[in-house]
Amino acid sequence: MSESKRLFFAIELPTSLQRQIVRWRASHFPAEAGRPVAAANMHLTLAFLGDVSAEKQRALSALAGRIFQPGFTLHLDDAGQWLRSRVVWLGIRQPPRGLLQLASMLRAQAARSGCYQSPQPFHPHITLLRDAGQAVAIPPPGFHWSFEVKEFALYESAFVQGRTRYTPLQRWTLGDTLRNPDEV
Ligand code: 3AM
């Protein structure tokens, strides 16, 4: 039997943005607020797949490759805490339609392929702190962080030497907005 991997689809964050977020987090949250997510692990989850066999991974990758939609811009303008899942997050007040469509397609493909999908609606977020079980003061997001999303990725989540590491295994490009063929 082939080995399974713990996988999820997500949007990667530009390295420069990961660094800015880490600086903002360090100056706004005390160390006891929670366990900081490593900069390189910061991402926006689109669909969690759970433990997936190599065969199912190939099938899910083939389906992801059939998604055709334009890219979009994400404006990070929200922050909050979910006490139940013990996370502090950054988010998007009005998620663009492209983001919702992409997540919805990936979640539907995963469900049809037999991966468990939570009935909870998709809440786009970037996890900043885990194990944040006590309510913390959430500073108003006094930042203006935007980035263009031109691709999405399939990530592996692995626990190596006492640390969780997320590694992109495969990436897919989102198309440009359809242009008039006469346009140069
Ligand atoms: O960092 P976020 O919250 O975006 O919470 C886990 C993380 O997302 C989520 O998948 C991402 C990579 O681990 N995750 C883990 N287990 C999950 C589950 N059983 C899950 N999402 C839904 N159901």
C-alpha cells in the first residue's frame, strides 16, 4: 500500500509580506498570547484534504489542473481570534469572488474524491498564532497589505524534528482576465 501524506490546497504569501506580518505580530502580541506560526509556514488555506494516498493525490492534482479562472487581489484588512480553535488570524473583510470560487471548486473536488470536508463555510484567514486559548486584545489592523494572487499550491504538512513544516508540492497558475483578442 502506498504511503499517504497530509495535504491541503493553499495560497502562498510573498516572502516580503510574511516578514512584515511577523514584525507586526511581534510588536502587537505578547509572547504568552499563543504559539507563533513560522513566517515560511504562513499561508491562506483553500481546502484541507487530510491524509491522502499517492493515487488520490494524482487524481486531485489532475482535477486542480482543470480549474481555469483569473487571478485576483487580496487586501488583508481584518484580524481576529477564534477561541474554539484557539487561533489568532488575519483576514479579509470582503473576500473577492475569485477567492471564494477557487476555494469552493477545490473543496467540491475534494469532497467528490472522498476527502472529508467540513460543513463550515469557508472563512479565508491566515493563522498567526496557535494555542491562543485565552482572549487577547486584537489590535486594529493598521496596515495596508495587498497582494496579487496568480497561483495556488498543493501543500504537504509534515511533522519533522518536533516542528510542523508546510511544503508546496505543486503549483497551478491562475489565468489572466480574458482579453479582447485585438488588444495587445
Ligand atoms: O492554518 P490554517 O488554519 O489555515 O488548521 C489547519 C491549517 O489551516 C487546517 O489545515 C491547514 C494546514 O494544516 N486543518 C488541519 N486539520 C484540519 C481539519 N481536520 C484542518 N482543516 C479542517 N479540518
